Amino acid sequence: MAQFRHQYVIGDLQGCYGDLLALLKRLDFDVRQDKVWFAGDIVARGDDSLGTLRFVKELCEQGAAEMVLGNHDINLLAVWRGAIKIKKKDRTQPIFDAPDCDKLLNWLRHQPVMLFPTADTVLVHAGIPPNWSIEAAHRRALELQTQLQSSLWQLDRLLPELYSSAVAGWSDSLTGYQRIRMICNYFTRMRLCQADGTLEFSFKSSLDDTMPTGFRPWFEWQVARERKILFGHWAALKARVDTDDVRATDAGCVWGGNLMAYRLEDEKVICHSCKPKQ
């Protein structure tokens, strides 16, 4: 961290370009001195996903930012390649209409799903299941990234296979698309799980609401971690989960909450209040 004045983790942008600029202004962000780590879901339901994607790409190419992929970013790639149709609530059509669409999305698919902002932290979009070590998670992240970054022909075969909500626990013996789908689900879609990593996809509410029997938030299973896990994805948490082991960063910007920056050197939180986009 010594080469940067400040480093920040910023939660889900969801295409809220104006809010991102306002937050960076509040931070007095300087591309020559500072760095931001984006927790995924760069695009989707805000009012300017195209502007947001272009800006994040520019920051990354300047060395002033890095990002991990979220479920909405994967969805964007899947729409681009014809694997799924654009969702009604997603306001991403301008990306597909843009002259630089292919350039933007080829860049996006080469972004990682797991990063190490500091010696003591790890950044993912949704989380890391309780039955994975950090080292195992990193190996599996590389498996997924290799698939996403392969030839377009291989990508076109992969993307339709990622869309299944079949529930199953993790097994090291998983192979093929089933294995990659499970890895992708953990990194980009997970909220609740069982101790063996079995996922539950319907629950998106707060921690105060009734959860399906046998399931807990992935971070509530007691697991010793050597790094603090920084994550986004779960807007209903309002970024209030902060323990020695985990830090939520999605404060619900697109829903009229906040866009939050978590400063790594001192764990200070700086927020920009947002108007709802949905």
C-alpha cells in the first residue's frame, strides 16, 4: 500500500455513474496518488451503465483501479454473447448499442473474480463459502477466470451453462460446467448457504428476516480466516456487516441508499447519499 496515498473499496455501482463521480469528488480522489478497488456489479440498474463501464475501464487502465466481476457483470457478458436475454429491469441496452461495445466487453471478461487489495484482505463480489480456504478459493477463482477469458467460441459454450439454480454442496470431484457453475455461484450469487456450501438463492432480505431452515449467511458460519473478506452484492445488509473477518460494502446505491467507500489503511467509511434509480 505504500505507493498509494489512499486505497478504497467501493461497493456495487450498478451503473450509477453520477453517484460514483460525486463520491470520488468527496474523497478528493487523485488517479496519480490513490487507488480504488470495485466490488463488482459495475453495471445494470442505474441510469448510466455505459458511462460507468467506460470510466471504470479507464481507471483500471491508468492503474488507479481494479475490479472483481459480479453477477450483473456476468449477465452483461451473457446478453452480449446471446446466452440470455436482457432483463427488464436492467438498463444496459446503451452498452450494446455503443460503437465500442465489443472492446468494452472483451475487456470486462478479462477481469478477475478475486483480488488481494492488501496483505490482510481479499475482495470478492458475493463471498467465499465456509468450506473453502482462501487458498482454495483463489485456485478456483483462477479456474473460472480461465474459462471466461478463453476463446469466444469456448465462452459461447460456457455462458449458457452458468444459469442453473440447482442446489448442491461443493465437492472437489465436480468437473466440467457443473464445477465452473458452482464456482461462479459462490463468487457472484451467494448469500445463504449450509455448512457444506449448499446454496439458497431466493433469500435477498436483511438479517432480521426469517431465513430458510438450515441456512445462514455465508459469513456467519464460524471459520478461521487469515484475511478479512471484503464483499458487495447484498444490498439489504446496507453495508452494516463489519467484523474482524468480513466487511460488507454494498450500501444500496441504486435503491436510494448510499455509495460507500471503505478506506483500507484505517477502515474509515465515507458515503455519498443517492437517490433511487429503480
